[in-house]
Amino acid sequence: FRRFGRLCVHFRESPPGIDIPPRPNFKIIEAQTPREND
């Protein structure tokens, strides 16, 4: 679901609340690792 358009195109697989991660690599880490592993 593209609510933020192409801006959130890479984050659509990420859980809600992580629209714009601080780092471009953070989206990959967040998608493969739990949030508690911060």
C-alpha cells in the first residue's frame, strides 16, 4: 500500500511507524531484524 507514494516504496514491506528510517540501510536491517534488536 503506497500511502506515501514513491517515497515509501522501499518501506512498504516495513512495519507501520517506520516510514522514513534515519539511514537507507536501516530499512533492510529493520525488515530482517526485530525492532527490539536496535
